[in-house]
Amino acid sequence: MTESAARGLSAEVSQDRCVGIGMCALSCPGGFDFDDAGQSFFQPEGTWTDAEVIEAADSCPQSAIDVWRDGKKLT
């Protein structure tokens, strides 16, 4: 588990909005990957920082990434 995950930061990718552009993986390569359908998913056990995850959410042109900390939505 990453230090960030231990503090309660997590992200969720809306599969309804994700079109697989990949800005999230560019911003946070240790936190996002793609499934066989070409859609992004968050890797909670990956190597990432809070800032990278938030940047990934902010850079998503489809606003498909929600970031949460301790049950509260940040983005």
C-alpha cells in the first residue's frame, strides 16, 4: 500500500465518461492503467503521490476521475 493510500486518498474512474485519452496515465503513471477495452482504471496499490492523482483528475478532458479522501470528494 502506498503512503497516500494509507492516508485515505483514492480515485474512481467513471467508465461511462472515460474515453481512454490517457492524460491520467501521463500525469500519474503509477496510479492509472488501461483495461482491455481501453478505459482507464485507478491502481490503489500503485506508486503515486497525492499531487499526481489530483493532477490526473484535473487533466482528464472528460472529467471522468473523482478523487476521494476519507470518504469526502476532493475533485
